[in-house]
Amino acid sequence: MSDADIPFHAGELAAQQRAGAGNIATTGARFIREFMPDQHRAFYQAQPFLVAASGDAEGRVWATIIEGPDGFVQSPDARTLAIDTTIDPHDPLAETLGDGADIGVIGIELATRRRNRLSGRTRRTDSGLAIDIRQTFGNCPQYINERDWWRVTRAEGVEPVTSDRLSTAQVARVRAADTLFIGSGRHGPHKAASNGYDASHRGGEPGFVRVVSPTRLRIPDYSGNNFFNTIGNLLEDARIGLLFIDFATGGLLHLTGRAEIDWTPEEARDPSILRMITVEIDEVIDRPHALSLRWSADPAPSTRLVVADKVIEAEGITSFHLAAFDGGKIAPFRAGQHLPITLDIPAHDTKLRRTYSLSGKPGDDHYRITVKREANGAASRFLHDAVEIGDVIKAKPPAGDFLIPDGDNPLILVSAGVGLTPMLAMLHQTVSQLSDRPVWFVHGARNGRHHAFRDETSRLIAASGTAKMRVYYSAPDSTDQIHRDFDVEGRINAGDLLALDPDASCHYMLCGPLSFTADLTAGLEAAGVAKSQIHFESFGSV
């Protein structure tokens, strides 16, 4: 395999190995594409801004925001983003981006918590810039603070303020921030897919970025997708760019400097913090009123939900039924979406924010989340061991775009373990619509003791005239062998799905551990299934 074919570079591979995620090099690589799926193209085209990272003429790394009028981002094809706007000359990347530069981009909806990332190279066009895509992939929504946005008339003639350290007022802004964007990059062998820059997001409670001094910051690194794009880049090239947004005024605070990774930080007493990034600041550019965009000063308010019921569904898997605390109506959700919750856990320095797929029926008067107890999952252990009926949990509105495709194309809903939660909601939705849409519900569990919602799914299948079910047990016990509540002994593979003789227009919805979704995706694509017909969501320990 040539360098151009490898989606991860040496720094990313080293970070993955050190963090104990060495298998991500093969499983994660299957989710990194050289083109944008249609869903991602539509996502970028709907954005009022993009966060970008690149280097200036002196090689320093910066992160910035590129904004424009409605529709300023277009995707003429799956490998191109066209940006119809003019970059402010005060922007630290104004000159280099227009001259053909490597760029990293993250599209992020602070109102819905969706985000996607890409890297590529810019070129000048008659109307602005175009980005030729090199790598692209989706991101999980953890640690994103939701905000609504609007536009105002942009202030003109406001000069930036430059210095080599943070002022007292800037220190206060950093300490109050709950959102940060990071730019990093590396340049290895010519044409390597992993060359270039990366723009990434970090979020947390206000104060999550520690100000050690006016020239030194410490940034926590939490659990994520284990790709280690930012950490891997910094292991190869310590140059880093940071961007803080003043959501109320549209001001941008750009920092550039050098970073070191602390793999065993003192702050690790908080189990959410896995590493710390220490940044030595070289230059600060403060751009008041740089944007026409404004966001709500505070994240979208949380709703208080009361635990109306707590139900053990299988060994190590429990459902929590959450109703409106005031007895009112809950915000509606669509099958496949998740519920962002906040947990106040005693002895933890910060609140834990997690997202759990909704497993109940859309339209019910309560939410249902179904959680697997993970040995190293601080949130799941707290939910299983400490949360009881009558307790109150704070939650944001349901979000997420892992949704059933529109139309009447056949569906194959495929899950492993607790990955059945969004699939069960999808089964509820398709059955309740009383349509003729063919549906297969294919689920894999270790055995009957670990098989959640067996009776519920059976009832739904029986109530439908077009839905069918197939259950796999990878390690059935003696009781399972007697009752035969499963169809196949073994694990689900792509050949099994193709053996269902699906229509060529069938859509595959996959959810489970990363290796599970990666293997099925690779197998289906190798068999000729169009990538646009394969939709997936993975999970880890939380």
C-alpha cells in the first residue's frame, strides 16, 4: 500500500497505539472517504459558516471562521466544496488560502450538534475559493454546546489587536469559554492522503480550558472517535492554532503557538480527561466584531426529565423512561436520533455529558434510552448503579441525523448488542406507519441473557405485514439451545445480509461497535452495494 492510500500518518498511528486503540488503523480507515456522501454535501451547503485551519506564510498554524450569505457553500460534485465569499483581509489566513493551500475544515451546527470534517486543498475561483477534497468523515456530537444563531450587519473598520500574550480581559474570555476550535497539521511524503491540516472542536463546561499564565494554556482531551487527528498531528508538528468565539459580539480570538501532549496529567483524577494539551502561545490576534453571525450567549437550555421507570432489559442493559418533570409534553424525536443528557456525579470535577440513542416509539409521551453498563464507563455505571425512579436528569432536545431514508426503498436494520436501540425505534416507526415498505430486522447478541427487547421486537414483527426478523447468537448457552429463540449461531457478516436477497435499491442501517460496522460496510461495498445506501452509527464505552 502506498503512502497515498494510507488514511493515517505515523503520528496518528503512534497516538492510537499509545492510547490502546491500535485496531482503529484498520477499522476506522473504512470510515474515512475521499469524497463526501450526499448527506454530507447537503449538510455543508446548509451551513452559515465553516471553521478552517491552515498555515500562514511563516508556517504558523491558525484556526478561523469563513462565513458568507445563505448558500455561500456549494458542492458541485462529491469531491468539491465551492465557497462564494470574500475572506476578511484581517484574517490571519486571508493571503494563504487564496493562493492554493492545504486546509482542514469542520462544519458544525451548534443548534443541532451535528458536525463533519474534511481536509483538502484550496484553489482560487471567479467567485471565491474551491476546496478539492482529500479526506472526509463524520464526527460524534459529544461535548458540543447547542446554540441558536442569527445575522446582524457586520461592523466595518474595526482593527485587530495583536500581541504575544493574553491580556487580562482575554484571559477572562478564555476561562469563560465552553467552545474551542483547534487547528493542527503535518506534511509528510508527497501526495500522502494524511497530509495537510485538520480543524477540530473541543467543548466542555466554562473553564474547561485552564489558563496557567498569559502565555500558557492546558486543554483537556476527552474520549472521541480514537482517530487522534489532532494529537497525531501535534506529535509530528507541534505548531497549533486555537480559536475562541465571542458568541454575543461575533468577535474572534486567534492564538498560535506550540503544543506538547501530557499523557499522564494530574487532571486525570477526572475520569473524563484522558490527556492534556499544553500550549505555549506565540501570538494573539483579537478581532472584535469580526463576524456578522451572532449566537445565543448561553447554550440551549436543558429540560428537566424525571425517571418514570427503570427496566432491566437484559444482562447489563437497562432502559430509563424519562418524562417531562412538569408533566408537560416532551420535544418530538425521529427514529435514530439520540438524547443528549447531563449527569451530576458526586466526586467528579465536571458534569458528564453523554448522548444515548432513543429506543422507544416516536410520538410516545416519554423518552426511553437504553444503556449498557460498561466496566470503564463513568456515565453508564452511574446510571445503572445510582439513578432510580423519581430522580431528575437534565437533557437537551433530541438530535442526530442517523435517520431512515425517505421513500419506500426496502430497509435492512442491522445491529449488534446495545446497537439495537436506534434500530428498535426505526422498527417502531416503520410498523406504526402501516406502509408496505419491506423491512428486515437483523440483530446479533452473545446469547439469550444478553438479548434485549426480544419480546418487544417479536410483537412488532408480528404486527407488521412486511417486516421480518433474523437473530444471531455468537455464544448460545444450553438454555438457548433448548428454546431456540435465535435463528443462526455465529456473527452477522455482509454475506448474510446479501443472502436475504435484498432489492438493489435497499438501504442498510448499521449500528454496533466500530469493528462491527466497519466490517459490514467493507463487505457490502466490496459486493457492489452503493455507498449512498449504507448508513451507520458506532458506539463506545461511556
